[in-house]
Amino acid sequence: MSNDSVRVLRILGREYNIKAPAGEEQVLQDAAAVLQAEIAANKKKFPYVTANELVVLSALNLCARQISPRDKLHAPADVAQRIAVLNQRIRERLDSQGS
């Protein structure tokens, strides 16, 4: 018998049932909250992007912070510019795959 419990996480208006090992439920909920906050921040900065693009941008931002803490030293305008460039690349890739 498994000690895993199922947690329902709501991200971008969609519910996800995810199993969490015993004792890790709060970590999972905290991670979902961090992701949702990052998505909300990106949605304010880039209101024209799709939900999928928001998730990708948010995941990339979170991963970049984990890999390179020195990014905190960059000016917000520099970070916004880098995100805009990444967003354009994502849009171009999605457009090329849709053709």
C-alpha cells in the first residue's frame, strides 16, 4: 500500500491531480504557489502571450534563477528585454510548427 497522497493543484485555471510522497505535500503545494506567482507576474508583463507561452516563460525564469543566482544583479529592464527576446523565439518556433 502506498503512502502517497493525491493533491489537487490549480495552475492557470486548470486542476492537476498529483501524487506526493508522504511528508512532501507542503513542498508540492509551495512549488505550485511559486509557479503560479511567476505566471501571474509574467502575465502582467506580457499580457499578449498564450497560456502555454506563460508556462514556458515562467519555467525558464525559475530555472534560470536556480542555475545562475548572479542574474539577480541584472537590471529589471535587462531581464525584461531577455524575456522579450525569448518570447519572440518561442512565438517564431510555434508559428513555424503550426504551418
